[in-house]
Amino acid sequence: MASVVASLSVPARVRAGRAAVRAAPPAKTAAVKPAPRRAPARDIAVRAAAGDSCELDNFQRVSVLAEALPYLQRFAGQTVVVKYGGAAMTDESLKDRVIKDLVLLSTVGIRPILVHGGGPEINGWLKKVGIEPKFLNGLRVTDAATMEIVEMVLVGKVNKSLVSLINCAGGRAVGMCGKDGNTLRGKIKNPELGFVGDVTSVDTAVLSQLVSSGHIPVVATVAMDESGQALNVNADTAAGEIAASIGAAKLILMTDVPGVCTDKDDPGTLIRELTINESRDLVGDGVIAGGMIPKVECCVKSIAQGVKSAHIIDGRAPHSLLLEILTDEGAGTMITG
């Protein structure tokens, strides 16, 4: 084991060391060990979250760049699929940070694909037209009238707003939905849910052309069935299927929780790394429960289909996207094969 660790690059060795120390996820009752010494970039982000102005001296600036360099080299030219949602999508200051982080990644040669939902905005427009939002087992019941609003809001409003923000920040974004280029084909998931779909196939031709030319695809998760009927597809699911089909290096799900925790009410119990088998064990033991189950299952499925790693991160934390991709410690929970 020592020889294997010694052969890794410094950032990889840091992560391998954490995995080796954590032979098994701690039980709910286990004492939480103090967090390891944070790297410079992590220190700065934590201070920013606390409201510190975080003015950097020259040494700190150089330290941040030095820490990021191995990751910039490693992921240059590789595709990263980011599912964008939650508070990071509704809070304007968080949205601004996420947009700029995406543009930064694109500028340094990483190829991001942004996949988004838009639940709160859909609910707002449904109420404006007198339709009460309905849910069944956490999934939106989507009749014909609701589907019309979903498509209008996701594709025509939310998507184009994100495209404008990215382009104004210096990126080159192109908005699309699953219908465009036959990117997402689907079928009815459950007749009781109406036009809610499961993804049956992904055509990555348009996405591949866009990322290879330096554009940032922004994908609204409206698919279509064989007859052309629009389907409302879960954004996590769509992101996972796109990541697997395009051969992404990473799938990143931005959420409103720190990641997978042994105690969902205690961020200090965050599990930083999991394997597929460990993830399944935690689901079986009831540690991973509720809304976290489909997110973890989405990550596990994408890895089984070839994605190198999947991450569940807290979109409320400043620059969590950059922390996950470009720092030694990362952010949230990383799941690997």
C-alpha cells in the first residue's frame, strides 16, 4: 500500500490517504474527528462564507494557484457535467459565483456542461396561471397544462437567463433542451405522474460539438418520447445520463446539503469519500435515506456506466464547484468505483 501511495501525485495521495484512514464509514454514534488542516483555497472559502472580506496577500494568491495547478493540468480538455439547482439557483449572490466559476473552468480548458431544473420558478408560474402544483412521492405530477408551463419556464425563461448570465461573465454559452438534436429521448415513467419521463437514450453529438469548440452547453431537462411529446425529466437523472453518455470525468450534483453525512443534521459527520459498495451499504443500513437516496443512486449508476467520479456538494457554500475540482480537500462527498 505504501508503494502505491508513494507513486501518486500529491493531490491524489491526499485523497488516497483519507480513503485509507477511513476504512469504513463511521457509525452515527462515532465521535467526529477534527477536520484536517485546510489547504489555502479552502481557508479562503470558509472565511468568505463567514462574511470575511478575504483580501489576499501575494503569498496567499500564489498558494491558491499552486494548489490548483495539478488539477488544471489533469482536467484540461475533459468534460465535467454539473447539475445546477437548489439555493445556488435562487440566491442571486450564489448564482453569480456559480456562473463565474463555470466561466473560469471553461477559460482554463475544462469543458463544463450545465444541466438545470427550475422547480421554484415553475411553481411560481403555475400559481400565476391558477394551477396548483401537485406532487406524488416527491415527483411533480405533470398533466398537459402543467407540462406546457414546465417547458415554457425551463426552456424559454430559466435556460435563456442562465445563458445570458454566462455570456455576460465572459463565457460562450449555448442554451438547449433535451429535444434539441435528439439529445434526450424518454418514456413515461408512471401514468399517475402524467408527462414525467425516464431517459431512454442520449445523443451527445450536439453536446460534443459544443464543448469541443469551447462553448458551455446549458441544458434544460425537457426530453421527448417517440411521438415528440415533451417529457419532464428529473435534472439529477438527466445530468447522470448525459455524463455517462459523453464520457465525463466528473458528475457534480449541486444540492442544499453538505453531502452524505452519517447524521443528516450534523455537517460535522460529512463523509468525504465513498465507493459504490460503501454507498450501497449505507443505503441498506438507513444512513443514506430520504431525498439523498436518488442522488446517490444517480451517482452510482453514472460511475457504473463509466464516469470516473461523482460528487454531491453544497451549492450554498461559496465557490464549492471550484473547491471540488481544483483543491486537495475537495468539497462535499466524492463517490468512486
